[in-house]
Amino acid sequence: MSSSDQSDFQPIGDPYANLFETHPQASWVFDRVTLKILAVNQQALTRYGYERKEFLTLTVPDLLESG
């Protein structure tokens, strides 16, 4: 997956995109090798205080430090 594709990443597929986005628990999807965040829902944006574009530049260790 190229870096330009990552910002358009749809977790699990279109039928579940709305479920992921509106889930009440802060959630994100990350690459198991690089630990880079690939997708994030609105609740996580609210909890961590990032804009979506900025959140998608983070890695899992970044989130653990700010948590």
C-alpha cells in the first residue's frame, strides 16, 4: 500500500466503514510492521485531540506516549 493510498484506507470494507467511524470507543487501524496509523475513527480524534490528517502521521508508540 502506498502512502497516498493510506489516507483513503477503509477498514474492513465499505459496508463497515460507517460502523468503524461512528463506534463509541476510540479505535484505529495500524500497520503491524511499521506501527503507522492507517485509519482512525471520530472518537479517537476527540479523545486524543488531533485532526485526522495529523493523526494519520502518527505511530502506535506516539499514541502510547500521549495517552
